[in-house]
Amino acid sequence: MTLLECCLSDVSSDGLVALKNSEYDLNETTCLDRCGVCYDRPFLIVDGELHTGDSHKEILDSLESDNLEQDE
């Protein structure tokens, strides 16, 4: 199962709801030691790899789109 890690300082309440309702395992933490990225834009750590976007929902949608393409 894919593991998402989010920094609670970086995620909005709507973004957190979307992440919790996703099919992925979620690890919420107060800090992921990515302060430069956190300050700059929304991000998630997906199975240890940094993913950024305009919103957490956008990142989540991109992951789901990638998963659909892999299933085809």
C-alpha cells in the first residue's frame, strides 16, 4: 500500500480531509524537515519521494491518475 506523509503545518483542513478519505495510508506529522519546500508550496512524501503541487488535492489527483494509467 502506498504511504503518504504530510506535514500538518503545510496542509489545509480541506486537504487533510481529502487525504484521510483517500485509498492511501496516511502518516500525519508536525514536521517532515522539508521547511524550504513547506514554505514554498504544498507537498506530500509518497513512499519516500517528494511530490509538490498547487494543492494537496492536486497532488492526490495526480497520484490517482498515475495509478489508473498503471492499471491499464
